[in-house]
Amino acid sequence: MNSTQETRACVIRYRPGHCMNPHADGCRRLSVLVAGSFDESHGQRADAVRPGSVGIKGDGFVHQNRFGPDGATVVSVVLSSRTARAFAPAETDLSAGRWNHGGMSSIQGLRLAAALLRDDNDVAEDSLRGTLFRLGDPGARTRAANEPRAATRSTPAFLPAVLRELEAPSDPSCINEIAHRLGRHPVALGRTFRRHVGCTMTEYRQRCRIHRVALALMTGDADLTDIALDYGFSDLSHMVRTFRRFLDVPPGAFRTTFRELPGRLDSFKTEWALSF
């Protein structure tokens, strides 16, 4: 059926080392890589797409792909015209193509993929709106995954250092320590951070941790308690509560969803209609 008439989900597996010459998909597609890797190029632009990367491209966007040694598994949504108009921010250019590789775009994309695979339409619909909103953020099209939402001349020079501190995967400093090293009052620093990044420093740190946890669950076999402690949570229950708040599913079920995926696929491509 023509993609302008129906919104549908699909899971596509690409074989290791496969190369695709320049082509257009012929549909509006939002994609989340859940396993493997590939490189995608468009003109002079190139993206190294890895698990958790989320991208969108229009029906005429010409690109080429080279898949990695383990192939790739992609969960995607083909957007009907009606869904695109209803869900995407008005300023979003769905004719273009872009990938985001971290931050809330990736978290929302992984939440969407997990919900689709669990047949949870309510969470999938909400996640689709959230992912398109993040991808439609004008700042998100040009910034790195965890940079401020708006890079302007008024952006404080110390902000990148704060971001690096909050993104540290191990031995993170407390917020008061960060403020002290920068010679800033913690309250003033927090206000400045929220104004430029759009969330509190604590929330930002949690986003980074949850993103790393999600990738660890998808790609490894570590014990959940070990993951919780390795990624800065006080204990397993702390990680579970935070993970569910961002992804609407416990970490164990999230891991199982993606581990069971190969057995659910009938062929290299499995496709089904969505009710929104």
C-alpha cells in the first residue's frame, strides 16, 4: 500500500557487509538501529550509525549504505501523510534526512522500538511524537548528541565543561563540586544550565546514564545489579525506577524484547500496520 495512505512499522535485517548503491526509500521513514552497525552517506555527509541511533528521511532523500560485519537490524516506522502532519512539529522538514546518535532523541527512539516490538500502541504513539519532536528541534539537527539545545553567542563558555562532567560514565562529581571548580554558585549554575539545555543538571545526568544502560542491555550479558553499580546508580531498584520513567519498561524486559527479536522475524523484513 502507498505510504501516503497507511502508517506501518517494520523490522528489517541487513546481511553482513551488504552495500546499497545511492537510492531513495520512496517513503517518509523514521528508523532506529537496534543491532549491528552501518555507515550511511549523502553527498559529503557521512554518519556512523550504531545501536540507539535514530534517523529520519523523506521519500526522495538519496543515500547509500555499507553494513558492518554483523549486519544490522532496524526498527522503523513508515509515516503516512496524515500521521506526519499530526505528529511532527510544523517546522520539521521531513523531506531531508538526518541521524541523531544520543541524548533524548535516542532514548525516545529506543522507547519507540521497544513499544512497537511489545505491541504497546499507546507508548508507541507517545514515543513517535516525542522522537519526531526531538528530531524536529532546529538545534538538534546540528548539535552533537548531548550538547545544548541552542548554540548561540550568549551560551556560557563554561557550559561544555559542565556537560563533560555530567556525561562522565564513572566517578561523577556532585553538582556542588562542579559549581565550586567553576567558581559558580550551585543555584546560579543550575538556573543557567536549565535555561540553555532545557532540563536540570540532575535530569541531564540521568538521561546520559539511562542511554548508556539501554545500550549495555542491548549489546551485552552483564548482570543487572552490576550494570546498575557500573553506571552510577545506588542500587538495582534505583536503576529500575529511573529506567522505567524514561522507557516505560523495566530493564530486564527491555533486554528480553531485543534478545527475542530474531525469533519473531519471518524473513529479512517483517511489516505490520499501526492504528495511529
